Amino acid sequence: MAENTHDAMLEKQAHMEEQISNISRRLDEQEKLTESVHKLALSLERLTMAQKNTETKVDSLADDVEELK
């Protein structure tokens, strides 16, 4: 009986270690995904600022052209 209990405990331990490993792997994947989303957000922010600067310059040029007419 003690042998069966020991085997059952070893089996449960192996199962728990597998679960822990899977959870750790999923956390690593989640961390990589979060980092990618952060980089994307920063790129989008820079792109938006560049677009606003371009819009400002185009508006200024349009005003200059109107003055020349």
C-alpha cells in the first residue's frame, strides 16, 4: 500500500511539475507579446507625431502659396 501511495505521489508531482513548466512558458510568451505591443505603441506614437509635423508644414506651405497668388 505504501508503494502505491508513493507512486501516486510521484505521479502527481510529475504532473504538477509539467503544469509549472507550461505556466512558465506561457508567462514568457506573454512577456514577449507585451513587449511587442509596447514597441508597436511607441512606433505608432512616433508616426503620429511625424504625421502632425508634416501636416503643419503642408498647411504652412499652403498659406505661402495663397500669399503668392
